[in-house]
Amino acid sequence: MPELPEVECVRRSLAALEGASIVSVEVARPEFVSAETRPDRLRPMIGAIVDRIDRHGKELALIERGPRRLRIRLGMTGRLLLRPLSEAKGRPWIPHEHVRWRVETDDGRAWILSSVDPRRFGDLKVFTSESAFDADRARLGPDALSIDARTLRRRLATTRRAIKATLLDQSVLAGVGNIYADEALFAARVHPRWPADAIDRGGVVRLGIALRRLLRRAIEDGGSTIRDYRNGRGESGAAQLWHQVYGRAGSPCRRCRSELLRDCVAQRTTVWCPHCQQVIHTDVERRHQSR
DNA sequence: CGGTACGCCTGAAGGC
DNA sequence: TGCCTTCAGGCGTACC
């Protein structure tokens, strides 16, 4: 479900939790979750006072005023819902068959943060030391929202993989998923199969500008709601209204009217404009096309 | 080691 | 109507 803009919108919608103290962390069906999300692994978060909610790439983290951190990943269909405890009275679990876990905070700032996640690809993980949390974070590359051209160029220069696969690799750049990868490549006029290390300087600059611009604009518009994305208040986004290529295979390019193509790149459906994003003449691409 | 294929889950949508 | 197939915003793991 969520990529960087959607996760950032969820983060902002959880600001009311700042200053609240965690009273309980419960899991609806422990047999449904991974080892790290089991109740005994989450219990150490009890007593933490929330300093802030942090985001890096597509990951959220509840940061306490101390060393403990609760990492929250939403997966494909994960949705968070924050509501006052008073609303939840008598209904400890929100009435939804796919509710997975909930965090309750104290009487001073009494909130219930719940997760609904039909496909169960999301998870929770507690870190009891800052160093362990930082080590986990080190899996991820720099956050895509603030990537600069220089860093992007250095990162892309390390691999011959297709640029689309490289953008989706969270260890290279954190936060880009299938929607914004296709949108950024279209905006930068770069073909999705172009080897990452073979993009010229102008292309990398365009890509950096496109990423920052698209992600920021998507955040302003509340994220992309394709099917079920909502922020912590249950509100949907509007960024899907201006998508240029995602979900538009077979339709005319909004720039040149060519028919948008669709193929599988990096095991993900990829849509691009064969006219605006050609720039492919390498042997690598000829081999792809002859298959 | 770098890169690719697959599996994990459920639900919506489309074909017949 | 209903059954079947395909596909979906992510990511860890096995394997080449």
C-alpha cells in the first residue's frame, strides 16, 4: 500500500501521540504475526513516553524519551487508525476482521493506535537500545525525500541493474515504491530498463529533481489512494489524480499521445512512454528486446 | 557477492 | 450467480 508520501502522511496524522505514555501493546492473533511482532517481544515498550514519530523511507518509528524504539512497517495493505480512547470504550478492538495490533496510551493523553492489515505483510519490532535501532536503520539508503543530485549519482553509479530495479532497492534509496518509481522515471524521461550506472549526468539530475518534486507534491495532496490507503484519521489522498503513467498502460501519454507500454521490470508491473522515455541504444537493451 | 525468482497473504476485478 | 484466474502500493529468503 504505502510508499514514502503515504507513510509521511500517516506519520503527520499521528502527531497527537507525542507526550503520551504507552500503557499496553496487544496483538489480536499472535499466531498470525512474525516472531518479532509477538506480544512478549512488544511488552518492553510499555511505560515509554512518546517523544515523536519518525519516518525513514517507508518505515515509521515511535521514538521514546529514552533508548526504546518501536519500528512500524505497513507492508502492502497496512493501515493505522488513531482515535481517542473515549471513542473506543466498550469496543476495545475496532470492528474490523483484519485488525492486527493496538497500542493504548494513558489517561492524560488517552489514545488507541490500531493496525488493520488484511495481507499481513506489515510488522512491528521493538528495539531496546539506540545502537540496535541505528544498526537496523543502516539497511536503508538515504531518504528519497531529501536526496541530492550528488548522492543520487554516487548511489546509482554502483550498479548495472535496471534503473527501475535500483530505485525500488531500499538499500540504495529509501522510500520509492512501484508508483513513484514509474512516475519519476517518466518525469525525468528515463527508460525503466536503462542501466543505473549508464544514465548520463543530465538524466540523474532530472531524476533527482523529479523524485523530490513528486514526493513533496504527493505529500501535500495527502498521498495516493489507489484502493485502500488512508491516513491515521481515516482520510484518503488525492495524488492518484495526477499520475502520468502508473495504472495507465494502453492509454495515451499525456505529453506526446503515444500509447503507454506495460511490461514486467524487476518483477513489478512497469508502465512507460516509448517515445518520451526511449534513450535506449545499448547492447543490454537489445538483449532484453530480443527475448 | 550481485542479482533474480519466489513466497508470504487476502480481496477485488474480470473472463467465462 | 458463481467459479476461476490474475493482479495488487512490500520485502525477506533461497538460489544461481
